[in-house]
Amino acid sequence: MVKFSREYEASIIPEWKAVFVDYKCLKKLIKRIKIARRDAGPPPLLAAGETGSSYGFSVLDPVRSIAARFAAHHAAASSPEQEFLEKADEELDKVNKFYATQEAELLARGDALIEQLRILADVKRILADHAAASSRRGRGRALGRANSMPPPSPSVNGSSGRHLLSGLASPQSMSDGSVELQQARVAEGAAVAEEVMAALERNGVSFVGGGLAKAKKDGSGKQLMGRAALLQLPATVRIDIPPTSPGRAALKVWEELVNVLRKDGADPAAAFVHRKKLQHAEKNIRDAFLALYRGLELLKKFSSLNVKAFTKILKKFVKVSEQHQATDKFSEKVKRSPFSSSDKVLQLADEVECIFLRHFAGNDRKVAMKYLKPQQPRNTHMITFLVGLFTGTFVSLFIIYSVLAHVAGIFSSTGSPTYMDIVYHVFSMFALISLHVFLYGCNLFMWKSTRINHNFIFDFSSSTALTHRDAFLMSASIMCTVVAALVINLFLRNAGATYTDALPGALLVLSTGVLFCPFNIFYRSTRYCFMRVMRNIIFSPFYKVLMADFFMADQLTSQIPLLRHMEFAACYFMAGTFRNQAYETCTSSPQYTHLAYVISFLPYYWRAMQCLRRYLEEGHDINQLANAGKYVSAMVAAAVRFKYAATPTPLWMWMVVISSSGATIYQLYWDFVMDWGFLNPKSKNLWLRDQLILKKKSIYYVSMMLNLALRLAWAQSVMKLHLGRVESRLLDFSLASLEIIRRGHWNFYRLEHEHLNNAGKFRAVKTVPLPFRELETD
């Protein structure tokens, strides 16, 4: 049977660990009570007539009695039992304060979300009603004009209803058609604005100058009175959709341009309503309800775990101390506490379930629970079995390949240079990918073991996120497939088959097909998430930078050799040069050289652009500019090393030493201080940080030294090492592998620091921005 203390430690919410009951501390106090009672022993029994004094009766006996009574009272006041009760009272007060704060925040968030949903429902209903009415009026006008005049052009017919629904009529569209059509559009837009603004005002939304509306004239000299004319003024409420993608950013820019160019005859409803905004607003509100429900579930778990912890520890206390009255009194205090007796969270959770079921799940409870309470993936032994199977197969095939390559003399000085030149790039690429996935699996295992909530940090769904076993399976299967292709390629080469070099190309096609496979096999959710993150990175800074985006971009800065291998593979196979094995075409041509230069600093460029985007979005945080400077220095160092490789003169060698040393010092400072939070001179842990997850501090010091040593791998580029063709390839692959190992090692401490920051601010649920927000007015 698992002890409750272990079950309790495994169940607490990692980000809220500091505000849970300190069960271990209370257990230590109970152990101290037990030791104190054992050492005290039973009081000695006196014989009849004995007074406890060897000197008989004395006039000082009353004074001694009073002194003994005061001493007993003082001992009781400082007894271990009293110390336990005081500590338990402190823990109870801590839990109550945190629960009350979180409950108030969640209730306020719930009220705000319900208000947002009411506004959204009113706006959608009004726009739908006016779209239907405009469509009917448009058909009636079309039939009337068909009897009296030639049919109008398709660009005008029926456009009024469409513009009302979209809410964003371009200036050009307002100039089309007759004056009567323009007046009709303005009148219909004003009617939409009238009802939408009335609905917003019913929900507590006000507009600037609500009582000071003045008449405005349209193009025909007529006046528009009331709220319709008032829409030309800035409103205090708008649908605020963050420009997280290029599409949303372009839409926002277009709206600003339209608002600037809008004339008096423009559609008044275009000021704040259109279809895309409503879709994004609905999605944001849905995500906000999911986040609210997640927070409510966590708070319910917080309450139940603490109630159980207090119940368990009080049972232990009364068993050891036998103070039934004090225990019953404290138990009643726990039962009356807000975290134990309040039912507001339960009521709000039920209300959120009903709202989500009705508005976002089409009254289908199964669909609603799929989003509100996603099922955790079941752990099966099949994945573990497949990991062992593929690993054993990989080892066996690698031994077979090593024997065959030695017999054929592939790696000897007299071996065929073509084989190494072509096969090396393709299979090194897959080997580096497999190594990186394996180290990511090690990261996942360590994060899970140390209770670092990586799924929350990366905003991954717990039902589809990879586990460490999944990562190990992917790594083993990749290497097994690659080594099998190596063995088959070597068999075909020894048999004298033609086009044997097409096999690596077939492996590339197979891997690309698996990556883009649309069927729900081979971890489709993970593959699609990877492609989405890569899209965000490639098009930086046009996409909002999330944690997963810049974390993956940091991985790419360690995979520059992989990108170079991909460059060669694309050149060699896509250009069709495997027919004549013109290896020099993809190594010595000027286009290849220039592309290699671009690839060398492209990951640093993406990462610098992400930092600039975050600088603009996060209130001009100067740390983001400093972080971008780190990647710029890395680009400069890479450019200097590239120039030195082309013209190895002493001047450029010293330029390499200076630029690479400066970039390395910059990177080491950022690694240790900003990314890991180390080198704090005021920390209670010497030159580390105050909070450490790993128990052995020596691991952190060794990790710092290892990171320092691997950061200096660039020194090999200025050393004149006289190596053969095979040894040179092996050295390049080894250095690339060491950089990936350094990155996998860096990953753990980076997420550890991020997790501790979240725990310090009690962030356990993401905050979704609400679409309808009030603007500040002068």
C-alpha cells in the first residue's frame, strides 16, 4: 500500500506546491512529539506518606510548589504538541488565503466570460436577422427593377446584405451603383449599428459622447441622427483580436486603413463588427471557458487534497498526543474553513459545463466532455516492447553493416570516395535527427520525474502530447530504418546494381511522406504541431512568438550541420545528379557556396526576429533586444568563420578568434544567467539560484562546466588538423553530435527555470485574452 505522503507529493499541483499543506513538516513535528513522550517516560510513583523531599516538611514547600506550577505551565506552552498546533494553524491560514484569492479571481473571470458571451450572442443574432432581412429586401428590389429597367451588373445585385453581414465594406464598393443604393446601404448599416450598440449598452457597454450626438449629413444632404452618426466617433469598446498570424495582422492593418479613408457615406457598422472578428471572438471565448474550467478543476483538487492532508495528519496527532479536545477543535476549524466549506467553485463549474454544452457543443455532452475533461492516454506495454524490438534490430543491423563495410573496404584509404561523399550526408542527417529525438525523450523523462509541467509550459494537450516512450520509439525506429537502408545499399553496391544511390533518395521521399501523411497514424497530432511550429519560425516575425516556437528555434541553432546535409541532399537528388554522380556540382559551385552561407546564419536570423517581435509585444522589454544581440553576434561569428574557410589567412584566423570568443562569452552569460538563472551572488546555493529541483547541487556545477566546454567546439575550426577523408567526416559528425547533446542538456535547465518562474507566480492555467475590451478614454 502506497503511503499517503508519497501519494500526496505525487498529486499536488506543481505550480501551487508552496501553498499546499506542508505535510512533511507536520509529520516531523509529530515524530518529535513521539520522541519527547518516549524520553519523558512515566512519572515516578511515591509511597504513602512520602512528600518527594528527602528533608521532610519545609517552610519553602509552598514556594517550591508555585515555582513548579509555573515551570509546568511554561513547559506546556513550549511543548511539541503546542508547536504542532501552531504550525498547523499557520498552514491552515496559508491554504485559506490562497484559496480565497483564487476563488475570487475565478468568480470574477466567470462573470466577465458570461458577459462576453451575452454580447457575442446579441451581436450574432442582430447581424443574422439583418442579413436575412436585407436579403429579402434585395430580392424584392431586384424583382421591381427587373420589370422596369435592364438588369444591373452582378457586382451590385444583392451586395447590400453581404456587406451588412461582413460589416467591412471597402471604399471602392461604396462608390459603386447609384446614389439611392448608397443611401440604402448607409441606412441599413445605421440600422445594424443602432441595434448592435443598443445590445452592447444593455450589457454595460458605453460609447464616447453618448449624450452629445450631433447630426451629420450624408452625401444627399440628409441628416443621420442619434447613435448611427455617433459611430463616426471612437467607441470605448472594440472587438480586440490579437494579430497572432500574418492574416490577422493584415486584417488589422486593412481595418485601420479603411477607418482612415472612410468618408461620411461609409458603412457605420464597419467601425467594429465583421464576420472574421466574430469568428475569432467566439473561438477566444470558447478557449477562455476551457481555461476557466481547468482552473476550477485545479482549485477543486487543491481543496480536496488539503482536506485529506489535514484529516490524515490530525489522526496521527491524536494517536500520538492523545489530545482529543484540541484535535476536535482544530478539525471543526478545518471544516468551517472556506477551502473546505465553500461551494461557489462547484456551482460555477456546473454552470460552465451547461454553458459550454449549450453554446459550443451543440447540446452533445460527449463532445463537451471531450474538451472539458480530455481523457489521458493509457500507458500500454506495446510501446515499450516496440522500443526494445527496434533497438535490438538497430544494434544487430549496425553490427552487420560494420562487418560488411570492413570487408568491402569502404572506410579504408583505397575505398570508393563516391560512397562516402554521397551516403554520408543523407545518413548523417537521419542520425542527427534520431539523436535529437532521443535526447528530447530523455528531457521528457526527466521533466516528468521532477514534476516539471512541460505540457503547460509549451501549451500542449495532455491527451496528444508525446511521452518519453513515444520519443524513444521514434528515435529507435528512425535509426533502425536508416541502418537497414545502409545494409541494403551496401548489398546492392557489392552486387553491381545500377542506381544504388537512389536508395537514400527513396528514404528521403519515404520520410517526407510520413511527415505530411494526412491519416491519423504515426503521431499525426505531433507531426502537425511540428509543421505548425516550423511555419511560425520560418515566417518570423509575422507570427506571435509562443514558448514552443522560440524553444524549437533554439533547437535549430544547434542543428546547422543538419541543415547543411539537407541542402546537399536537396541539391543532389532534386537536380537529378545521381545519374552521373557529379558530386562537385553540389559542393563547389558558387550557388552552393552562397546558399551554405545563408543556411549557416538562417536559424540565428529567425531567432533574432522572434526576439524583436517579443520586444514590441512585451512593452519594449530591453532583455529581448539584448537576446537578439546574442544571435546577431552568432551570425557575425559564423560569417567570419565562413570567410576564414574560404581564405585561411592569419588575419582572418584572428578575426575568427575574436568574433567567436565574444559570441561565446555572450552566449555563456545568457545560458547561465538568463536561461538557467544561475550565477546569483546572493543565492543561498553558492553561485546558483535559491530554488533547485535536483537535490544534488554538484550536478548543476558539472552541467555548467560541460556547457562551457561544448560551447568552445568552434576552436576546432582554427586548428590545422591533418586528417584523412574518413577521419574528417567522423570529426564533423562527432562535433555535430556533441552540440546536439549540449542542447539536450540545456533544455532541461531552461524548462526548470521557466517552471520555477511559473510556480513563483502560481501560474497553472493559461490566460486567454477576451475579445470585447473597454478602451481607456480621456
